[in-house]
Amino acid sequence: MAQDIWINLPVTDVEKSTSFFNAIGFQAANVGSERAKLTIGQTTILLFPDAAFEKFTGSKIADTSRSTEVIFSIGADSREEVDAFIRKVELAGGSIFGKPSETDGWMYGAGFADLDGYRWNLLYMDESKMPKR
């Protein structure tokens, strides 16, 4: 069985979303005339126009202004990386819903929404401080 996973994400404007994701440091490029490929580490996310996504799924997309269906979590290598990344998000037009902060003495993270309101979590985990069970 194949082990690759592609996440399909509807967006209002593929070009604007591609520019946003490139501005925050991801690799995004147009693929064909109506979609873009976003690569984060080993994960591929395909960005589709809302109408195309609705057509092949047979259902309406979620209204991200009223609800959250998923949160994408990304690992960071340091607290400084979290801080710098969040600054890039703000400059690129994203919104911050969770300012950088520490949790439980070993996790440091922040949350942001992209141009379409999808929520992302950036998290640095200091495993040397992680509680032992």
C-alpha cells in the first residue's frame, strides 16, 4: 500500500494563498491552472479553488469564520523559530489567535490563521524538560 498522504485544502484565491505560504517560509508553487502544491517537510497540501473542491467532494466547504474543522500542527526547532515564524505570519497578512507562550514548562508555541481562516499551530517541545512517566 502507498504511504504518501496529500491533504486537499479549499482556498478562496490560489495565487494569494500561494504568495502567503511562500512569504511565511513554506514552499508553494502553482500546479496547472487552478491549484497549487504546498510542501511542508514531507507533507504535501494541494490548494484548490473553493468551487473545484466542492465539485469533487460533493459537499460545501466549512465556514472558517464560524467554526474550525482541523488544526495543522508544525514542529519548530526552537522558541526563537516560533517567534520569528509568527512575525512572518503577521507581515504576510495572517492572523494570530494564540500569541507565543509556554505551556507545562516544556512546550512553547503559537497559533495562527491563514488567509482562508484555517488554523495552524507552531510548537517547540523541549524534550529535556518533558515530564517522565
